[in-house]
Amino acid sequence: MAELNKILYAEDEPDIQAIAKMALETVGGFEVVICNSGLEAVEKAPDANPDLILLDVMMPGLDGPETLERLRQIDSLKETPVIFLTAKAMTTEVERFLKAGAIAVVAKPFNPMTLSDQLREIWTENGY
């Protein structure tokens, strides 16, 4: 099983970025690469070589599902697990995101103290 160390997180809200980065680095001990948009995630992800990608669903320009579609076109990222973070966590939305290729959906607002454990649990449950 691979170890989860490096996370790329695309989020357009600076406050949520800051909270997630602090939670994942300080509480979880992860290395976190922050992207301000889906387009920036597509540009940075190949060089960042993340173990896991977190995508906000609603972002200007490229939204989360569009960003995932673009990331899957990059050979080195075809198999990189993706988790969506969204306030739209209704069953129909979650099903749509899973069909788009995400391994899980985490509802916002998330608990900063448990986010890292939640991601590790998803990682393990999915056999990574």
C-alpha cells in the first residue's frame, strides 16, 4: 500500500485554502500544494506529482468536474485519486461526482481537526 504524503488542493476561496492547508499540514503532517483555480491545478499537478488531489467543485473558469476531466488527460495523473470537496453534497450530486471519477466526496464545511483522518480513511478504504 502506498503512503499518502502529498496533496494538491484546488480551492478558489482564500479562507478555506488557509484552513485546509493548516489542518492538513499541522494536524495531518501532509505536504500540501495549493492552487487558486482548476486551471492552476492542471498546470501545477504534473510537476507536483501529488499522491491525492482535492478539488473544490464550484470554482470560476474550470469547475471541479472539468478540472478532473483535464487532469485525466495527463498520463502521469490518469490514476491519481481525486476527492471533491463541496457544499453540494446531496445524494444525486455525490453520485454524479463519483461517476466523473472521484473516489469520494467530502462535505463542506469540513472539520479541520478531522479532515486529515477522513482523507486517510478514504485512501485506505480505496486500497491505496
